[in-house]
Amino acid sequence: MAIPLDAAAAALREAMRETVKRYTLWYLLQGVLMVVAGVLALVYPLLASVAMVYLLAWVLIISGVLQAIGLIGARDVPHYWLQLISVVLAIVIGLLLLNQPESGLLIMTVLLIVFFMIEGISKIIFALTIRPFPNWGWVFGSGVVGILLAFYLWANIPVSSEWVLGVLLGVMLVCEGAALAYLAWKVRTS
């Protein structure tokens, strides 16, 4: 028997509300800790940026090792050699990031610059496409900000690579932590 979509959505919302209400203190604590971690990342952006590079390095190494373990005795698997190349690349890139975190910061910053540029251009094109709609200018402005941010980071590339990842991490942690704590507080008081 099929459940109507509205009924399923209402049931899911109620289940989420009850879960958050049951574990409100944990959600509040998680939110507060995320805000504190975000503020620390904003105060110490270089440390947060380097920590992100080390985290990425270890994720690559561990995933490469786990993939290698999965390939033991699997020589008959289709595309075995491609998977083996993927394993080697993950481990080698992880080790390079561990040995040269400055290069990792630079590479990740360049990738962010490319992302901001492409995202900005696509938002401007999208905004011009939906131009008759109300508030299309906000989308256009968002695209312009993305492009300006990309140019700013590119113009300051040696220095910006030291702080941009940490600042973005800090902003994300503060926003998500505050939202989670606010959600838990509102559900608890309702």
C-alpha cells in the first residue's frame, strides 16, 4: 500500500522532531562544540588549513590501504589494473601531502579558486536566464561575489593559501553549529 507523499513527509518530520527532542542536550552540545571549533579555526586559520591538509592526506592513505586489502586475491576482477593504479595514487598523494603540506595548501587553494570562478560564471548565466523572475539579482550578485573572490584569492595566492581553507572551515563550523544548536533549542522549547 502506497503512502501519499505529503503523509510520508509529515511522518518523517515528526520522527525527526521527536529524535531531536529526545537528544536535545547532545544536539546542543554538538552545536556549541562546532561553534567553538569554528571560532578557533577563524582565530588560527593557518593551523586549521594545515590540519585539513593532514586530514585529507590520512584519508587518502587509509582509503588506499583499504582498497589494496580489497584487491588482494582479486586479479580476475574487471579493471583490476585501474583499481591498482587508483590505490597507488591515493597512497602516493597522501604521502606527498604529509611530507609537503604547503604544496597541499597551494593546490587546494587553486582548486577553490577554480571552483569559485566556475560557480560564479554559472550563477551569472543562470541569473540572466531567469531574469524575469523576482529577486534574480540576488543570484546574479552571488555569481559576481564568487568571481571577485576567485580573483582576490588568485591575486594573493601565496598568502591566501595559508588562511583561506581555515577561514572557510571556521565559517562553515560556526554556521552549522549555530544552526544545530538553535534547532535543538527551538525543538526543546516547543
